Amino acid sequence: MRGLQVVSFLVVLLLQLRGNTLPNGDIYVGSFDGLVPHGPGKYMWTDGALYDGEWDKSKMTGRGLIQWPSGASYEGDFRGGFIDGAGTFKGVDGSVYNGSWRMNKKHGMGTMVYSNSDTYEGFWNEGLPDGFGKYTWADGNVYIGRWKSGKMNGSGVMQWINGDTLDCNWLNGLAHGKGYCKYASGACYIGTWDRGLKDGHGTFYQPGSKIPCNLEVSDCLTSHDGTSASSSSNEKITIGLLFLLQKLCKNWRLCRFLQRPRRISNGTTPVFDDNSGSHLCQDVSSKSFSADDQFLQDSEVDKDSVYEREYVQGVLIMEQPKNEDSRMSESGIAQENNWVKQAKGPMETIYKGHRSYYLMLNLQLGIRYTVGKITPVPLREVRSNDFGPRARIKMYFPCEGSQYTPPHYSVDFFWKDYCPMVFRNLREMFHIDAADYMMSICGGDSLKELSSPGKSGSIFYLSQDERFVIKTLRKTELKILLKMLPKYYNHVKAYDNTLITKFFGVHRITLKPGRKVRFVVMGNMFCTELRIHRKYDLKGSTQGRSTKKQNINENTTLKDLDLSYVFHVDKPWREALFRQIATFLLLFFLNILLSSFMIALDCMFLESQSIIDYSMLLGIHFRAPNHLKSIASCQNALESSGISAETECSVALHHEETSSSKGFLLVAADEPGPAVRGSHIRGSMVRAAEGGYEEVDLVLPGTGRFRVQLGVNMPARARKGQEDRNVEIENGDTIEEYDVVLYLGIIDILQEYNVSKRVEHAVKSLKFDPLSISAVDPNLYSRRFISFLEKVFPEQD
């Protein structure tokens, strides 16, 4: 560094003796083209920065070396006055970057050695790791996979120096999604991670167990079953080839043909985004998963044992031996296929060549056309003729386009949009912006198709942001929806907090030769960043309302008889769900009187339309109590040290039993801080007795703050009401109460009690209890439905 300062001093002295002082005080020595620098030359800015290299019409262009007064330097390509091309930057802190640049920012392939000896080699975008890359920590831990905006994002593999390996999807630097962890001991865990913690169902294989093959989540390095060496070699070859291509472009000056010069003025010292010191925090890689899985240590335990597990925010709440029959049935290829299916999740993004690809394109074209056509019309109250048979928009979409439609790459189709003004007003009611609506459904991203269609045969699609659900309809369902639409509109308009499904559009696509597909666009009740651990479809009937154990996985929607919990919610919230509203504090609850009848009012509306077979869709997000998180951390630390965790933790954490074990907090809604609102929600907030009968927000430690409304982000206490014989078998030490966040709404409201349902009722009544079957009179169905929900949400003592 001292030698560099001496050289800089001599260069400055030489420039002052021989150079031309410019009007702005800068000094230049070199070739000119008229009055501007052109060709080789040296330039010194008034702040002391020096450049020695090539010029083109007053712009630094070509090879050059620039030194800053701070001691940082760059040697490499310049273009149009910017650092642009290939070059090496040496930071003040000792960090070194060698690779591609674009307009003063790291962009393309490059290698960064940080001041703390961490290393990243891979792709960069706008000065940050972005794309495929390899990060090596100074302690030897390695991550190879996808990056976005400087953080691990996408599929990738983390390898710890102790031999543990995690192959998973990542989000903002944390494991998030499907993945598997291979431990140095030979054990393996296959499951789901949420923000860096195990969350949900998974399978744990003890050392010596037969582990499924073909478990790769990422398309990069894996390190199990003896393949790590070859995979690592392949990875190095891949990155090496990319660097070789970059070097050839640099040596042969091919980059001049690949990148167009930019004509941007440069009147001051080059300034660029130097984030060379922004290495990854050591905490990202310092913790391996060796101690996270608490497998049995008893020498008598069968080493081939496989266990089904369930975690909540990293806390193990359930463990049971996996059934031997199911293990045998899932062996070999079947087990591999099962893993691939689980890795994809319950949804599949529609791609070109997918069976629904052209149908998706047609739907997006039609919605974009009709929403764009109706939006400029001034907003007004709906009229009776807005519901009539003439309230339709029809259009033909030929591939080559027409006077009214754009050309497209799908097949020719006819489009019909039903009651566009009505649904436009419904979208406005729920504060859905027309542009956001079109971008969500018709943007550049594809829709996602649910892998398992509904019992009715309908196919479900999700928008990429998962705000909207698109469901195919039968012709009879479409007729029922259009028939009830006027009263549905009035009901939704009158009751802000209605729990009934929100409809935002009804459409029909006609393909040649005469195939018709009908769609309805609805709001997604589970549009939340929280993980939904359990989903239930509750009708209040018992006949056929259970799920076979072998058909249950973490994506299964369970039924009435599978529900083993009751939920205690805050008293005003329960009163907001049911009829029983207290006479005391009447003025306090005056603003929620309308919502206090919500389930009853919604059922009365459905009964008036002779609707049956509707159900309460209930989503449950479990929270791990804080004291259990502490116990889990204690157990992990002790087990890694070889100390028995059971007795030590019970003594060390005994004092925490008296502290609050809640997994959430309630804070006043008017306290400062942003809160996440539910999607397509317009109702008023409900008040909490625990919060002094004030409007409250839900704070989940380590997750965020959420706006509490009826049916959305509702905190509750789940208590085990009966043994769940279909979902899990738990030991006596398993927790029986949980803090939960609930999401609920009434769905499937398009089935009338018609002649076929009357016949079904008569036939099934000969074999089963008439009160236990689903097909009953609408009045009985409504009363039974409310009675069942009152048992699910009992009144607190």
C-alpha cells in the first residue's frame, strides 16, 4: 500500500509538470483529437483519482487502470466512461473481484474473494450474486445453487464441513420448501422447511435404513450415496468452462461484438457500487442440522426404522414409526416417484405442451379483453338488466387477430363473459384494482393447476401470486350461479364480513368443434405467507366424512370425522361468528352487530336459495410455543455435546413454565407498524376482549404482523378434543394444546336441493341414518351445519 502511494505521488508530480490543466482543475497528459482526449493518456481528477489507459472521444474506452485515493484500484475494460467488460477490482478492505462488469457494477460471470476469506464464484446482476453460483465460507462450508439479489434463492445444496448436506429450495437466504437433509451419521430427513425451520410433515430415516434414490431437489451438486466427488467435479468443470469462455472473449476482444457501446457522459470521477465487503453473514452457514433431529439412541432400536414426523416452526410435535406395509409399497421406483411428486407439491405450473396450456392462453386473452373493455366505463350502481341474459360480452378470437382482438399463439376460440358490470362492481367492493387483477391472472407468468381435481370433476387453477382460484363449472352450476347472482350481490354488499365465497368473474370458452369450458374466478381463502398445516372441509354430516389413512398426506383436505380439535377463540370473535351476542357492552359492539350474525346470515341466504352441500373450509396454521422452542434449542445443544437432553433441559428450563408460552401476541391496531391485510378483504376489524375490546393486530414472533378480521388471521387456542385415529398416533408426552391462526370461509355453494338430491336422500336413508347423510332438506342442512360449528368453536368457560 505504501509503495502504491509513492507511485501515485510521483505520477501526480509528473502530471503537474507535463500535463494540461483543464478548466475544471483536472489534469490530462496524452493524445488529443481536437480538444478532447483520444487515444492513450493519463487523467487525474481533483479528488486525487488517477486513470491510465485508452480514450475515445473524451470517454474512457478500452483497457485501463484506475486508482482511487482510498487505495482501491481497478484494472480492466472500460466503455463509454464506465467500468464495462472484464476486469479486476481490489477493495480497500483486501477483497478482490475478478470478472465481468456492466456500467460500474458487477454483472455476468465473476469471482469474489471477500475480506474475511469467503469466496463466491458464479453469476452477478447489478452488483449482487444473481443466478447460479457457489459460495464458500472461510470455515469450509459450501453452498452451490441459485441466487437472487445477493441471497440464496431457488434450488440449491448446502454442505457443512461436518458432512451434513441440505438439498432444498431456498428463499431470501433460508431453507424454504421441499427438501431433504443427509447427515454425516448416515441418517436422512425428507420434509418441508419454512423460513429456515422444519415445518410440516416429513420422514426420518435412521442410519442404516434404506434411503430413497433420486432425491435431488436442485439441479446442481448433491452429495450422497458416494456421488459427491463426481458431482463436485462436474460442478467445477461447469464453472470452469464458463470462466474459460469469458477469458476467450476477453483475449479475442469478442466482447466488443457482444456488447454495444453506451454513449453516456462522464464529467466526474467514475463512481460505482462497491459492495465488496458485503459478504454473507457467518450465521447463514454456521449451524448444521446434526442436532436438529432427535432420533432414538437406544441400542435395542431397529436401525432400519423409519419414522413419520411433524414439525411446527422447528419443534417436533409428533413422531411415530412408519407402517411397514406402506414402506414396502413405496420401495424402489414407487418411492422415487412419490418423492418426485412431493417435491413438485400439490400444484403444477402450466407449461407449453401441458394439456391445459391453450386453455390457459385463451382464458388469459379473454379476461384481458373484457376487463380492459369494462374498466373505462364509469362506475355506477348495477341495474336489473346487468343480470339479465343480454348482459354478456361475446367475441371471437382468431389466431391471426381481428379488428377487435390481437393475434395470438393459441387456437381459435369464442369467448363469453357473463354479467361484466356486476363482477366489476364486486371486484371494486373488495378493493381489487383492475390492473392488479389482470396482472395476477394474465401477466407473464403461467397459471398453476392443482394436481388433484375436486370430487365433482372440476379442475382448479391458481394465479401465480395465489390470490385467485379459477374453477371449471358444470352447466348446471353456471345456471345456479347466474340465477342466484342478484341476491348474492345484495347479500355481499350488505354484509362486509360475509364468509361466503367471493366471486369475481364468470366466463365461457368455446373451442371447435363445439367444446365448451366454463370458469368462475374466486378469491383464495388461503392466500397467506403463513404455512397452512391442516385443511378441513366441514359439512356437519357424518356419513362418508372421513379420510382413509393411506390417502392422507400434508396436502390432503380432511373431513368432519378427521377433526380432533376444538378451537377456543376470543369471545367477541365467537360472537361475530354466531348469533349469541351479549347484551352487555352493546354500544361497544354496535359497529360489529351486522357481522355478529355472519354464519347464521350466510346460512339463511343459502337456505333461501335452496342450496345444500356447502361446507366450511378451515385452514389451520400451528404456532410452536416459545418455551418449547427454548427446550428444543437446549436439547439440540446438549445432544451435540453427547449429554442426555431429557433431564438437563427439564431442570434448566423449569423456571420458564411460569412464563407466557403463547406463540403469538395481540397489539392494538393503531400502534405504529405495518400490518399484512388478507387478500380481497373489505370487512371491519373485530375487537378482542384480550386487547381491552379494541381492534387488534396479530404479531407472530419471527414472522410478521397481520391484520385480524373475521375468518382471516384469526388467533385461537386448539385443544385436542378426541383421539384422531386417521391422522396421527401420539404418545402421552405430545402437546395437547396449540396456539393456532385460523382461516375459514363457506365454499361449494352451487348445489341446489333438486330432484336428484331428493332421490339420493331417499335411497341413502334406507341404509343410513337420514340425519347423517349430506343430501337433506336445506333447512335441516343449515341447522345441522351451525350446530356442528358451535361444537367446533365451543364457548369458553
